Amino acid sequence: MAINFPNSPSTNDTFVAAGSRWLWNGTAWVRQGSPGSQGVQGATGATGPQGNQGVQGATGAGGPGGSAGPTGPQGDDGAAGPQGNQGVQGATGSTGPQGNQGVQGAQGVQGATGSTGPQGNQGVQGATGSTGPQGNQGVQGATGSTGPQGNQGVQGATGAGGPSGSTGPTGPQGNQGVQGAAAAGANGKILQVVHVEKTDVFSANASNGSFSTIFSASITPSSTSNKILVMWNSNLSLRDTGQRAGFRMLRGSTVVNVGDTLGSRVPAGVGNLRSNATNENIPASQMFLDSPSSTSSVTYNLQVGAESGAVEIFVGRSENNTNSNTYYTMASNIVLMEVAA
């Protein structure tokens, strides 16, 4: 019968076919021998209570096997390559199918092991056969008495394993669990930050008690219980010096974080700012925590105002604004931070 050997083997590769093991020696496939077939495993009996450790002697005969539970069929063993010279190993009886798990018996006296023959040269390892499907776990039978342990004998060749059984189907995925509560310490956490800057020049007419919007920033809170930390900085210069001016912040059309109304005085976030020269800018800033109680977009508007005598207000530059490297332009900023409740 023609044998279909593997293509492109490496030196010392083995191949089992037609009941024989073949070795590739780098030039040709050389027949190594024919191993015997694996016997059927016998049933194992129930295990008795464990006894005391006996003196190590010769290996006693195994007790009779108990009745075995049903076992899945074992795959055929692949042929094993020849083992190098070694000590003679005793013949092994045929093995019956494994039974159901029994109660473990007492440890018998271990029999003596015969002397070990000289170890031969390492033989070429044979190819491993496919693994057969795994059967149900049988009950373990009782263990026979063990004789005293002898010298270590030379290990015999290992037979090929049977093919592995197929994997069972995966069960359906469970429902999504309920999300747990927020971890302790989440209060006060910054959830989002919005920053808007204005670097160009702004100007407006001055009028007692009136304000003009310089620029705006918007944020959308994620919860009605969260707060918004509002921070801004800006500057102003007046056409006519010696007059008073101020800034205020609106949430939408609602004035927030300003002083109380006292008579005819104008409530502001920062006020009573006066410039003493037309080439002077007065800086201003404010920070406060606001509670919009909304999950919709919220717009904050920074406004500036001055008494009528100031005539005109400038933000981002001085009033006379001379084109010289001794004069400066300035930026204004609004920063909004959502703070967890």
C-alpha cells in the first residue's frame, strides 16, 4: 500500500502510517517499528477506607475493578515511535472502561519495585495521534493495596492521545444589571468645562443705569441639581475720565450675583470703576457659583455699563489707543464649569 508522507519534513519529524512509525533522518523516511494497540480499560471498583502507610515492597496485584459507569468511546491510538534502550517494563493488562466515582479505599502497603535497568539513549518521539471524544466521568473504583516502592524504572513510550471532544454551545447572555449608585466623593466633581475668550475690541455708548453685552458663553448641565461655577475677567477704559463704570453677568435675561438695590444705586457684580487717564485700562474679574436648575442650554452674558458722563466705554483697548509699542490690547474670558451636586 502506498504511504502518503508529509511534504517538507524537518529532521527527526515522525509520521505514523500503515501501523508503523516512520522517522525523517534528513534524507529519507526510515521505518521505526510497530507499537501494539491500546487495550480497553477495565472497570474500577469502589474505593475502601485509606489504611496506614506500609513498608515499601514489591508491587502487589491490583484488586478487582468495581462496576463501571458508561464511558464515552476512546479514540484510536496513533502508533508510537520506538523508545531508546531501557529497562524492561512489565506487561500491562487491558484496561476496562472507567466506572463511576467510588469512595476512596485505604492506602495499601506498597510493594517493592524491581531494580532499574540502565537507561538507553533517548529515542525519537513518535507523532501524537488525534484525541478521541471524552466520555462521562465514571465513579472511581477502589484502589488495590500498594506494595513498597522500588527503584525508579525507565519510563516507557507514551501512547498517542485520542481526539478532543467538541465544545458545547454557549448559553444566552443575561439581562443588563441595574447601574449602581455613584461612588462616594462624587459631590463637587467638575463634570465639564466651557471656555470662551474675546480678543477683539468692544465699545458702547455710556448711559446712566444701562448695560451692553460684551460677549457670551453657553453650557448644558447634565442634572438640574448640579451647579455652574462662573468665572470671568475683562477690562474697560472711558472716553471722559473720572466717571464710574461697572460689570454684571446675566443668565439668559436674569441678572445674577449682583449687589442689592439701594435707592437709585445700580446693582452690579463689579462696580465704581474709575479711570484717571484716557490711556488707562481698569481690570475686573468675578467668580461665583450659580444654580440654573436646568438640563437645557444655559447662556451667560457679560455686560458693561457707565454713567452718561463717560460718553463711551472701550473694552480690550485704551480710549486714546495710540499706535505705539508702549500701548497694549487685552483679552476677556468667560469660564463655565459644571459642578456635581
